[in-house]
Amino acid sequence: MTLRRSMLLAVAALTAAALLVVSATAVLALRAYLLDRTDDQLAAAARLARSRTALLPLDPAQRGEAVRQVVSVTEYVIEIRGTGSDTLRVMSGTPLPARPLMDQARLDDPDPQTVAGYRAVVVRDSQFTVLAALSLRPVNDTVRRLLMVAGGTSLGVLLLLMLFAEIVVARRLRPLNALASAATDLADGRLERRVPEPPRAERTEVGRLTLAINGMLSRIRQALAAREQSEQRMRDFVADASHELRTPLTSVRGYLQLVRTGVVDLRDRPDVLGRLEEETARMGSMVDSLLYLARLDASPPAGHTPVDLAALVRDAVADAAAVEPERPLSVEAPGELVVTGDAEGLRRVMANLLANVRAHTSAGTAAHARVVPGERDVRVEVTDEGPGMDAEAAAHAFERFWRAGTARSAAEGAGLGLAIVAEVVRGHGGGVGIDGSTVWFTLSRDS
């Protein structure tokens, strides 16, 4: 059963039950009221008839006509019975019952009672027993008419209410139908579909459900787009890695084949072993970088501990100076600047930035590292005196396997150094960039 039909049936059942209770209450209340009035009238008529029985003649044969003169009645049925005598009855506007009511009533019960379709009251003394009765037909007719009017009115109200409920329910369920249609479209793969939001949606249950569904659809679409982008990035990564590893592998294979076939004699060409060592070292460095990037892709840096960034930068510059003593290197940093982060990852960032200077500038080119503290973050800059990088090259510098052109060039690397820098810094919630010959990154002081 649909929600619309179940709601309509529930409304109809509750309305019918309410109308039935109201009608039954009204009918029973009216009947009780009419019976109370009838009982009051009967009690007064019985007392009046009883008070006038003293005027009746003692001879029973003369009481027939005397009763009509003594007891003034209209719609009442009056029955009088003396001690050991027959019952005298006074005819009202309606025919008398075939059997005397005294023969059917409880004569010792002073309370009003219902006898053969009449409401009767019995009054007794030492000489006479008087019964006053009224027919219940007017009461029953009135109650029956009220019941018919209430039934017809209730039926009309129920039909009108059902029509109104049909309109209201159809209107209120329209957003739910739209939600069902959107869910169907989602199952069919149409993720761009959105449910129209009703006015003041946050104030109604259906409106809040609509907002939640639209938000869920947006997040699902973003998640699928992110997954597709990640898969595409992984495919590009694998393709680029395969391409980069192909060259050193080809060189190693070629040299080994030459040695195996005897074309090259290692005694005459000892440099071949050096070339093999260089290519294998290049492959080892590339594989290490690829593994590190894979770990960064799997999860951000886990070890977030207090790190003295100023001391870390000074140590990195000292290490670079030991590797290349002839290059002028300087550092500008405060005595201490503590941030929260992965110390090993930040050391690798500084090592890659300084190695980038060695790789893309000629020997003897000066470089300068600078730590600039701010209120909420800290900026680290590495600047060299080389030709710098234009805006178009800077836009691609942090992509994996991307290499700069001849503008900065000396040696050619694998194109993973700045990519590792970007991934580590983003894992810390910071940002990276290049301005000419300055490569910089920022870290939050509260991270």
C-alpha cells in the first residue's frame, strides 16, 4: 500500500471514529435530556392525580365518569386502582395500550420506569394506586431524526474532508515523489539530478530531507569525481614511472648485453661499470621517491610532534654546504620557532629544495634560506641567484615527473623532488609556491 493511500485511509478512519463518537454522544445526551424532562412531567402529573383522588366517589360504579372530571389530562395515560377494585384508565390523545400498564409495571418502585413503550411513574397511598405514563414515541422520533441528521451530516463532512485531505496529501507528498524520482535517477547513474527545494525548506521535515538528499548527491558526485581523478592520477603516475624507469633499465640492459657478448671488455672499458652504477643509483633514487609518494598518497604524515623549524632549516643548510662546499649558502631564521608536524617529512622538504638548487643552477651560484614567522603561520623561502622560473613553468613545477626547461637547467632529475615537497606540505595543511627564483612553503603554527 502506498504512503498516500495509507495516509488517506488513516485520516478517514480517524475522522469517521471522531464523527461517530460525537454523533453517539449527542444522541445519547439528547435522549437522556428528553427522558429527564419526561420523568419530571410524569412525577408532577402523578402527584396531581394522586391529590385529586380524594374527590372520587366511594362507589366504584360511579368512578368512571368521575375520573375524567377529577383528573384533567391531555397526552398522559392515567390509571387508578383502588383497594380490591378494577383499574380505571383515562384515555389520552393516543389510543390506550391493550393491556393496563399497572399489570406490567413494578408498583412498589417509585422511580420512573419504562413499560411497553411508555415512561411511567407509580404513586401509592392506603386507598389508591395511581400510574401516570407518557408514550416514548415522540422521544424516539426526535432521537431518530437527530440520528439521521447527524449521520447525513457526518457522511457529508467525511466526504468533504477526504477530498480536502486528498488535495493536501497530494501536495505535501509531491516533494517525496521528487525524492523518489531523484533516487531512481541516481540508481541509473544520473548524478547531476537535484531535487527542487521547497520554500523555507529548513522548517519542514520534507524540506530538511530534500536538503539532506541534495547534499548527499553532491557529496557522492564529488566522491566519485575524486575517485575518478585519483584513478586517473594513479594511471598517469604508473605510466610516467614506467616511462622514467625505462631509460635506465634500457641502459643497464644494453651495457650488460655488451659485456656478456664480449663486445665490451671491462679491462679496456672500466667506465662501463661506473655507468652501470650511476644508472642503478638513479633507479634506486627514483624508486625511493616513488615509494615515499605512494605512502603520502595512502595517508598524510602520521607523526605530528613539536618541531623546531628554525633549527631544522639551519641543519638542512649545513648539510647542503657539506655536500657542495663551494656554493655560498646563507640562512636567516629566529633562534627558535616551534611548529607541530612530521620532523622527518619536513627535513626531506628542505633537503629537496636545496637539492633543487644544486640541480638547476651552476656551481658557485649563491642561495639563501629564510624563515619568516607570522601570527598564525610561518613561511620558509629558498632563493637562489639563478635565472628563476616563469609563471607558466611555475604552474607545473609541483607536478610529478615534470622537468623545467633549459631556463634553470644544469642536470636533469626525475621530476619528483618538488612533487614530494608539495605532498608533504599539503599533508601538514600548508601551501607551496614559486615566485621567480624563490620556492616557498607555509605551515600553520597551530597545526
